[in-house]
Amino acid sequence: MKDDRLLQLGQKIRYERMKQNLSQEELEEKSKVSRRAISEIERGNTDIRYTNLYQIASAFGLTVSELLDFKL
């Protein structure tokens, strides 16, 4: 059973990625987080390390707090 918080975070990351018109590969380049990890995170299949969370937020031009704000 997937953790609802991980699903929410994955959905938020996908939302931000799509809003900025980025592919997973482009986000990989900007964040230095592997495309495979991004895919797993977006689907809520894996817990995210803080360093990856920070790198993804930075790639979007957001803070970690902004990325964790699930009000879409």
C-alpha cells in the first residue's frame, strides 16, 4: 500500500514539471536527480531523500517548503 503523502508529493512534482513544460529528462539535467528516480518519485513508489527533494525544488526555482505545499 502506497503512502498517501508520497503520492501527494509525486503528484506535486509532476504538476510542477508539467507546469514548467519539462520532460523527466530535462528535469534530470536541471536537478541532477536521475530520470528513473524522478519517475519513481512521481508515481509515489519510493521515499525521497532530502538532497533529491532540495535539488528538484531548486530546479523548479522553489524552496522545499513551497514544493511541500500541496495546495494545487
